[in-house]
Amino acid sequence: MIGAGNGAVGRGFSPRLLLASTTGLAVLAVPLMLLGCGNSAAQQDNASQAAEVAPGGELSGGRPKFGPPAGMKLFQENCAACHTEKGMEMGGRAVPNLATLHSMSPERIFDVMLNGKMKEQAAGLDRAQKKQVAEFLGGRPMMDAAGTDVKAMSNLCKANPEFALGANDWNGWSPQANSARFQNAGGLAAGDVPKLKLKWAFGVPQAASMFSQPAAAGGRLFFGSDNGTVYGIDGNTGCAYWSFHADGGIRTAPVVQPVTGQKEKFAVIFASQSGTVFAVGARTGELLWKTRPSNEPHGLTGSIGAWGGRVYVPFTGTETLAGANPKYECCKSSGGVASIDASTGKLIWYASSIQEPIVSRGKNEIGVPMWGPSGASVWNTPTIDPKRKLIYFGTGNSYNEPAASTSDSIVAIDMETGKIRWHHQEIAGDAFVLGCPDTAPAGNHCPTKIGPDWDFGGSSVILKTLPNGKDVLIGAGKAGIAVAVDPDQQGKVVWRTKLYADKPPTADGLVIFGGGADNRYVYYPLQRAGGGLTALDLATGKPAWTAPMRADGRGQIGPASVMPGMVFTGGWDGTLRAVDPTGKVVWTFDTKRDFQTINGIPGKGGSLGQSGAVVANGRLYVASGYVGMQNGSAGNVILAFSAK
């Protein structure tokens, strides 16, 4: 699952650093020789295309970059063979070219190497070397927390009234706990959408990836970015109330919950990429509690679900790169979900997505122990079913074989205990780790059959009631297959629909961050040239229409956002589109440009990725800037639209 999983490469390898761009993590660090960039003819050819760094800090092409010289040298020695100006592919995925790396913030690159999912891969570099590489690639010195604070902005709010949740909020990943991403009372009519105009842009200082979807709650917006800071601003004017500096980049959509026993009545709850969950006051941004739900290494890509005084936090495994390293004992990590008390931060339970015990699977050809099962990462927001007292989520592929029975599945767990009640496996036998050859490898942990890496873990499962009163769970994944299952019959298939007409998708995937649904259709954005947006009948799965969108060859990666009579979708090209019930595109806005911001921070939009559009209180909000995989365009703005 190159997308949300990650790896832990053994310390027997010399530090060969690759900063690779993927769906779930824009910066990865892995040994180059694991990916075919060792001392090979291919490496020598690629090295001839690599950027040459002059002693004065100037890259080929005449673009000056910040030093220090040590960072340049480390990059040349460890990275330049694969990160060329033209770019290259490994394992069917694009390795970030130099332009993509230079668009990332040094804080994000440093955080991923030091604390994030890829810290094992960068273990051969000490802290100072990591910082030097990050500053060289980011093109500037790393900043301290003060540089991201609202105090440095020009639009502080003059007053800070009491906070309360509202009826028209889009609070968290979805307005409802069923993950349908449907806003029924957002104060925006379908007839108003063609009249939408940009009202203001808010620039996030030193950010490059805006993958934290804003939570629009109580008339305010709460969001984070790769700069490691969460903001609370006014949803109407864009003035800034507060900022809170976390311990790493913020990938998740915050969610606001009522709390008791605290100095504020409402908490903004979010998680950092380092795996820490925070609660801060919705009015002041002051820390209420923080916790790390697991002592095991985990990644965090999906947003938090909330219900009944608890929050449900999804986690990914950490070894999607490990199988290609024969010296690493592969593999023991898996995804999971933590249940946490919203008022106190107390861990109620942690449920692994693989509840079978980890057992020995012998040794590889050089005598290194092998373990399993592993994988089945959860990089989507858990869906909550209070009626059945169940939590649903999708899972990713396994890391080794035999593949876990709950990989590439829809999983139902007990809300009170975290025990698996049932699961539906859509794709069996999907074992994948990055860096393994397509044929049976020798001397390492690679699966004998690689992939196809068709995770079911990026797209939240949608719980909907059909016209006949029956409930269904609808999911889709990278394989381009949508499936509806019956929650009352242990996940029995109700319908299954193929979302492509010609050849199956590659490991890059067709559906990445998911769909949305109203009472008639479920809508899925498609990551493929001309793929656009497709609508399926909820009851039968029969395709109703597909709206092609050919402005960019990479298609739509972000989730669909739905309101009565309108669907919003965003793509790699940075264009936000509104589609009517017939599949006609009725409104577009190009976010991939420079903006004059309301807070005085230079603003630039980019690709639209993990963060979807949000409708609340008569306004439409979107975060623009997503590097992700496929060399997406960086950005640092929150945009607010209104028809008035």
C-alpha cells in the first residue's frame, strides 16, 4: 500500500536516502539500492540527469537555493541519482523530481525523517544531517514555532466570543458520522453555486501541503497543514483567533466535540503525523490534553471520527518498504483504530485491524527471521453506526504473504470492545512492499507475487439507508471496484460495480480518498485521465452517469463533497468543480495560482488532494495545495467562496 503505509528498513543498510512522493505520504526515505538505484547502469544513466549543485548553492538551471553546503553534499551523495530534473518511475510510481522536492517545506521533510513514518529509513543520518538535507531541499532555514503563529499575521480578530456548535456545521471529515460527506443544511442552494465568488484567501505560513480538511464549526474554521500548526479562524471574515503548534505535520481534519471537566466546553481534537492526538480549546486554542494511543510505531493519515463522547482515530502500519531489505525482520506492524475519551484523552481500547497473533514464518535465505501477518493499514476515517454499535473502516494490503484475511477489506468492529464482528474481503492475496521485483525474489522477504496493491483503505465506508428502509455499506478502493454490503448479514454483498470501462487501474489506483452520497446516488471521483466523477444508484450500483474532466491527465484524487443538487470535486490540476444531478459541470474555479491573502501571508494554490470541499453557513471552503504522489503542486491557502 504505497499511499498510507510506510516502512522500517533495517539498520544493516548504508543510508541511501530517497524522498518519494505517495498518496499517503509526500516524503518517504528509503535506501536507493532497495529500489533499483544501486550501482547499476540505470543509476549511472539517471545520475547524468541529476541536478548538479554548485558550491555557491545554485542548482542547474540557475535557480539559487539555500545552503548549507553539507546539505548539498548529502543530497548529491544519497539522493541525486533518483531525484532527477526530469523525474523517473520506480515500481509503477513517480519518484518526485527536483521541482517537487523544492516545493516542500523543510519542516515537513525534517519531521518525516525525524519523527514520522520514515524515521527508520533515515536512521543512518543524524539529526544535524537530516536538518541539513531538509533545509537544502526546502530552500530556506527551518523556522521555529513563532514563525507560524497568528501573532505574525495582520488580521487578528478584535474580539473572541464564546463558542458553541451550530446546526449548519461541517464538523470533521463528514457532517454526519456515516461518512456520506453530505451537507443538507449548509445554507447554500444549488442555484447559488454558479454565482460563487472568492471572498477571501488565508495564507498558511511556510506550508506546502494543505491536506488537513477544514472543520467548519460554530462559525469558525479549524485546520492544520504540514507546518505543524493548527489554526482557529473566523469562518465569515477570515480573521485569526489562535494558533497551536503540535509535534508534527497535521494531515487530519480536526473535529470539535463537547467536553466536560475542562476549562472550555468544546475541544478541537486532531492528530499529528507523529501519532499524537491533541485536544485544544475551541475558543482559545489552549492545550486540554494530548496522548499517544499506542507505543508501537504507527503512521496516521485518516481523519478522526467522533460519537457519544468518544473519538475514533485510525492508524497505519509502518513496513510497506521493509520487505525489500533482507536484513530487516519483516513484518509485525498493522493498522488499527483507537477509541479515546474526548474529555480526558484516556485510551478506552486499541483495536488492531489484524487480530490474529503474530507468529514466526521461519527465516529467509540469509537467516533473518520472518513474521506475520502484517499490513491492513487504516488510512480512512472510521464510520460510526450507533444503531448496531459498530465501527466500520476499510483496510489496505498486506506487507507479506500469506496476506492477512482482513487486508483489502471492509471491517466491522464492536464500538464498546474493539473486537472484530465481521469483515468482507474484497481483494484476497494482495501482498505488497515497495522495492520488490515483479518476479520471485531471492534472499529477502518479498512476496512471490507482488501486489496488485489495490488498497481498500483510503476511502471511508459510507453507511446509507435505501428507499426500502434497508441499510447498506458502500466502499470503493484503488482497484476501481465499488461494492455495497449488508451490515445485518455479516457483510453479504448486495451489489458490485466496476468503475472503469477498459483496462484495470495500476497500483496508483482509481478511487483514492473516497466518495460522497445523497439519498439517490453515491459519487466517486476517479484518478485517471478523463475519469472525472461517476454516479452510481445506491440500491443497484448501476452507473447513472460519468462526468469526464479532461483538464489534467491525472484526474481527480480528492473526495466528493455533496449537497442537495450539487457535487464538488477537485483534481490534480487544482481546479474545483461543481457537478449537477445530470453530470454537467456548472461551475469551476482554478485554485492553482497566486492569491492576495487576508492575513498578509503570501498565498499560492496548487493541486486539490486529500482535503475535500466543505459547505457550511452559506459558504464553500477548500484547502488548496497537495503534493502527494505524481508530483502534485504545492500550496498554502484556505479559500472561502460565497454567492452573496
